[in-house]
Amino acid sequence: MSILKKIQKRSLRRKLRVRSAIRSDHKNNKVRVSVFRSLKHLYAQAIDDSKQITVSSISSQKEDILKKPKKEASYETGKIFAENLKKEGIEEAIFDRGKYLYHGRIQSFVEGLRDGGLKI
């Protein structure tokens, strides 16, 4: 088996493990904050699984965020996203990191969410 196949298999197992934990914890109808990390940017969306709609979304491609280093940009993105969710009336959410490790830009995004006033 090639190294690429092993990495893909490992990330799929991680993704399924995280999602199963979220489904078992999701019985209290909280909004799920899902994140996608590309090489340059970070994208996030708040999903209401009971209604199957996306409540809000954000990316780190805004003009004021673009000029910062990636880790600081993800922190600012999280802070702005938390403020947007608070305007929507959402106080609590469940974080879905998907296949990504809780490290680096993902961790700084969650810290931005918490500093923005969202309870995770």
C-alpha cells in the first residue's frame, strides 16, 4: 500500500471517529461548526442538522484578514464568526474538526470562537 493511501485511510478513520462522537453528543440540538482547511485559507460553516440548513459561513479570504499570517488569520476568522453567530442568536455550538488534528490553525480558530463569546 502506498504512503498516500495510508494517509487517506488514516484521515478517513479520524473523520468517522469525530463524526460519530458528534452524533452521539448532538441530541441537544446545538449547531455544528464544521471547518475546512486548505493550504492558504480556512473556511467554516455553522450547520443546523435538525433542519439540514447552513446557518452561517465564513472564510479567511476577507480583505482585512488576508494580510495577516495564517495562524493569526484563522484566529481573527474565528472571532468574527463567533460575533456573527451571536447576532443570529446562537450561544452554544459543537465543533466538528473533521479529518484535521486539533493543532495549529484549527486550534487558533477555536480559540477565536471562544474569545468571541461562543461556548464550545
